[in-house]
Amino acid sequence: MSLQKEVKTFDEAELELLKDALKRTYKERFEMATRLYKIQQTMNKATILHKPLIKK
């Protein structure tokens, strides 16, 4: 029964997030999408540099 309760609460939480998203204005949605796009572009351009460990 615990698993069914958890699934139900996840479904309720997902619906709550969708309802909150619908309450936002188009400007807020656009700004959020722009912010996520900029983050995605930055992450795509990023390179990971590894410096070897220097033991003393």
C-alpha cells in the first residue's frame, strides 16, 4: 500500500506543478525558457580540464 500511496503523491505533485506553470504569464515563461537556453549553451561550450594530482 505504501508504494501506491507514493505513486499517488507523485502524480498529485506533478499535477500541482503543471497547475502552477499554467498560472505563469507568457513573459515569465519566456524568461525561464531563455534562462534555461543560456545555461544549456554554456554547458555545451564548457570543457572539463583535469590537472594531475601533485603529491608532495
